Amino acid sequence: MNIIIAGVIVLVLVTGISFFVSRRIARPMVGIARSIERIRSGDLSEHLDVSSNDEIGRVAKAVNELVDKLKADIAQLEKLERVRSEFLGNVSHELRTPIFAIQGFLETLLNGAVNDPKVNRSFLEKAQSNAQRLNALLTDLINISQIESGEMRMSFRYFRVNEFLESTAKDFYPAAQQYGVSLKLELATDKAAEAYGDRERMHQVMANLVENAMRYNKKGGDVTISSTMEDGGVAISVSDTGVGIPAEHLPRIFERFYRVDKDRSREVGGTGLGLAIVKHIIEAHDSDVKVESEVGRGTTFRFVLRKG
């Protein structure tokens, strides 16, 4: 008899404990399942309460972490889509401008202006200028696409710094005369000093920086190419005495198609991609571009290459 009573008591206890444990486990699991279903339906505002450190608490925490990561990924995708849309819009606008200009000049010439010596040469020169601008834009678009897709291959070698900068300056002396500025060299590196990098791509960097320095300068202004030795590297800079860049624009000047002064930028030429290309190439050399500017006094771009 005692055995039967004891058995009944044990059975009741086991049943009670089982019921309590099952409710303790089942209730939060049902809640988690419902929350997951809402998340699956697209409600990413759903957040599970983590009230314990046991397995159920860890499951709830893991679900919250997955939702947070999903929200971050979606935000990143939305940002990329905005960048893509903005980029396509900018490309379309930048291509349309010279194409329409060329079309307009040629239509005017075909409609009779070709026989008017007062305007025919001027219109042809303007059409040619816009064609050159279009070619420069397409070249920069190809370059930025190759860089960002990883298709642009770098060929790193040691090269003589002074010889490289002297050659760069020589290439731009005629353009400096056209812009009415003085192009100077201030080389504090000795003739044997070497830097490690892709010389062809570094010439592209210097071309963009020097052209900008000339475009946004003033008549009679200076453009100075400098080099100095630093611990572990060779510092190269391009300075101008031009219009300068307002401080609020400095954080964004390396963005594609970002223009401080849209009207002036289109007036003096340029594709809006030059500084973005400079940034990518310098970063591929494990360095970065520093910029200092003061409105009305000029701008200096500076980067450091590993020395030989």
C-alpha cells in the first residue's frame, strides 16, 4: 500500500514538474516563433526580449543579432542603390552636355554657318573642345570603373623621384603658359632618391592634381610641385595660389562628380572624376591624400610614397 501511495506521489510530482518545465520552455519558444514569423514577413522592427542566459535566452539573442545584421545589410544595399542611381544620373548629365553642344554647333554649321567665315572656325573649335571633353570623360569613366572593379593592375617598381617630377613638370609647362600661371619645382630630395610605386599611375595622379591646380588658379598665380624626405617615405605635394576650397567641402572633394562650384567647374573643364581617381590610386599605394586649403589663398594636395 505504501508503495502505491509513494508511486502516486512520485507520478504527481513528475507530472507537475513536467508541466511546469514544458510551460516554461514552450511559452517563450512560441513567442520566439511568432516573432520570427513577423520578421519573415518583413517586420524588422521586431525585437525579442532576452530575459535569461539559458538556451532560450541565447536563441532570442541570436535572432536579435541576425535581425540587426539584416537591417545593416539592407541599409548598405539601399545606400549602394542610391550611389548607383546618383552615379548613373551624373554620368548621363555629364555625357549629355558635350554631346548636345557638339550637336548644336554642327547643326548650325550645316544650316549655313559653315560658309560664314565670321563664325565657322569658332564653331568648329567649340565642337572640337566639347569632343575633347567628352573623350576625357569617357577615359576617366573607364579608369574609375577599372579601379573600383579591381581590373586596373598596378606595376610597382622603384623610380627616381626627381627625374619623375621634372618630367611631369616638363609635360605641363605649355599648359601652364596657356592658363597664365607659373609652374615651379621645389625638390628637397637628392637625385638618387627613389620611391616605390606604379610610375604610370603616379603620372596620372600628378596630371590630375597639376591640371586642377592650373584650372582653379588665377592669372599670374603659381603652381608648385614639391618633394621632401620623410621617415619611411617620400612626400610629394602640389600647391597652388588659386581660389581655394571652403572648409565644408573638403570632406567630399574626393567623391565622384562632386563639384565645389558647378558653374565654374564646367566653365574651366574637368570631368569631376579626377580626384576620385587620385584617391583610389594613392590608396592602392598604401597611402592617402591630404588636402589643406584656404579660400582666396590656394590649396595643397600631399601624399607619401614608400622610399627606396
